Amino acid sequence: MVRMLNAGVDPSCLWDGLFLTAGELLMRQPGIVGLHSVTTINALHFAFTATGNEETRQLMLLQAAPSCNVPACHGARGPALRNLQVDTLERLDPTLQDAGD
């Protein structure tokens, strides 16, 4: 992410990618883990837009991906959700959900 910022990529493009990744995670892993990713990204983005301090803005962006575990949680999805199709609706067996959901 730092390389992309240094190369001149607009931060809004990086935020878009983070929001899309967190949304995909929520679809692949319904429940608190996926939801936590979305709400964390949203909170950090709010802080990013609410401050005028450039150093704080950079910090919020750089903390967004690791603090919501977007990369780490991608490997945690269950086998029933690995082949998720976003253009179809299929019934999901509720017994395959995590007990903590």
C-alpha cells in the first residue's frame, strides 16, 4: 500500500479496494468476523475523512487493512463458502455456520 501511495495512487482508490475486500469477506464469512472487517474499515475511513492532519490520514489508511484482518481472515472461511457465487442465490445450510455467529 505504501508503494502505491508513493507511486501517486489516489487514497480513495485504496479505500475502495479495502471496502470491497471487507464486503467480500462478509459475503464469504457471514457473522461477526466478516462484519467486524466492514465496521472497522468504515470507522477508520470516517477518521480519515474527519481529520485535517495529513499524518493522521496516512496512519488511518495504513492501519485499515491489518487492523480489520482482511488478509488474515480470507484463509479462515469454511469449506461450504469457498465457492461463493455472487450472481446467484443459494440456500446455505445453517448448521455449517460458526457457533459464534
